[in-house]
Amino acid sequence: MNAVASAATPSAGHLVKPETAAALIRAGRTLMLSGDERLLRTLPNGRWIGGTIPYFMGQLGGETARDRVFVTEVATHGLQPAIRHYDLAALSRVCVDAPANGYTLIVIPAFTETHSSFARNAPNYEEMYMKPLAGWVAGIHLDDLGRAKPMVLDGTDGRAFDDGAMVMHVPLPESKYAHIDIINLFSQGDGDRIRFLDNGFSVENCLIEGRPHNFAEYALERKLDVRLPLVADYCGASINVAIKGIDAQSKRVDFYAPVFTDVEYRFANALPDYVQAFRAALPQRVGAVSFACNCVLNYLYCELEGKRVEKMLGPMTFGEVAYQLLNQTLVYVVVEG
């Protein structure tokens, strides 16, 4: 087993059998869960929210598992987190509703109207960036693309949703505070400037340096490395849009996050060694991690199966949230004090 990083302080989460997760729920623990939809639907009602995904960084390393559930235990410090499903119309109030001191965990199903709207509008939500908001985008096994839907679940009553967002607002005592960190390996390259003619998770046509092109043909003809995301510069912040696949027959490119017509994109700078870059970017010293998630593409491209990232345990997701929607990043929350 190769060690990518090690630390003395344990992660808040572990990959466990469903009966272990059920016992924690019955014991009254407050949890964020991730796993196969079939397993999540069998769990008892309690103080938890969940989302579907079969990819994890577990305590023994990265793995694909449909028979276990990843449990992130949320420390309550004697206070009561609020659990709520937000539909698309209400989601803009997610930061307004957040505790004055604390943080908010969110999970959104992939490729939905809420996913697209959050990507576009979250930076403009009222009180955004004033209160920590972190989470992930639920997905499915990559073999099931087109056959199954990502889901989020409200553990308080057992309801499952294929749109909207499940949210847990976690208050903290005045002596503690939460902060969010991200690891993004990518920066915008100096290649062709790309603009798209339609908003969405799939595109056909685009403008390359102002000239019309089919984006799939452009990428294939130039043998572009589609492991590299498109990167947009949002006021100095590099925001990735990861490529899900190129359909050469239909001349269509699919993404893990929506692209927008009024945003200029470039391919990311190439990484000489993707795996080494990820290892080097991991923090050597960090406090107790309360929540972590990592992109499923980092899992695939960094060949993390069987490799341990001991502190950064959690789901390997179809998107990450650190205030706004991200792709091909690692996001984690640390509570200090």
C-alpha cells in the first residue's frame, strides 16, 4: 500500500459497512453519508444527509465500493445542526440561513438544474463568502452514466431527491471557527481562447480565437489532453471545468460542470507528472479535518486506487463546493479553536 500522505490526527470520516452506519444513526450521531443509492435507502431515519457515489478515499486507500457507506461524523459541540432540503428557488438563501458562527455542508445531484444554477449563480448569493460553505456533487458509477441518476437524501425522513440540494447548517461555539481550504493543481494556460455558443453540460460548437469550430473536432484534431480541465479566470481565481468525454460520432463534448457563453476558457497548463503534482500539493501539516472530498478525476488520473491520503478521507465526487462549484480539486474543512 503506497502512502501519499500521513498524519497523526484522524479524519472525521471512515468507509464502513452499512450496519455500522445504521448503528451510528440509531445512536443519535450527526452524519454526512455517501454511498450507493440502494444502501443509503436502507438506512434508518436520523440526523444525517447523504448523496450517491461509489468512489472513496477510505482509511485503507482509494477504492470503488458499492457494499459500504462513507460516514463523516459531524461534531456538534453540544449545539443542534439544522438539516434542510433546498429546492432551486430557495437555494439562494443557503448562506443567509447559515449560522453566524459555524459552517454549512451541502450536497447537490450532478447534471441537474440545481447543479447548473449553483455553478452560475452561487458567487452572487446573499452573504456568500461571509460564511463557510463546503460540500460536493453526488454522482454515480461511471459505468452507469446514462442509466442511473445521482441522488441526494434527507436522512431525517428518508426522502430521496434527484434535484435540489441537501444542506446541513452546523453551528459552532464562539470559541471555535471553521475554515475551508482547496487544492487545485491547475492554472489557465496561454493557449487558444475558447468561448461557447450555448450554456450547459454538453456542447458542440464554439469560437476558437473568435472563429467558429466544432469543439470535439478541435480537441481531437489537436490531440489535446482531456485530463486537463478548461480553466476560466474569475477575477483572479482559477475555476476548472472538467471534461467528462468526447463523443466523436455526434461531435459533442460533455463536462462535469456547465460552461457559459459569457465566460472565456483556456485549457489548463500541462502537468509534467500529474501524480507527483498532487502529492506535492497535499498539506504536510493541517489540523483535524472535519470534512473532505476529492474529485473522481483526481482519483482516476492520479491513480489513487489503493493509495492512502490519510487525513483527506471522503467521497471522490462529480464536483466540489468551496463556496462555489469547483472541478478537479480537493476541498476540506478544518475546525479550529
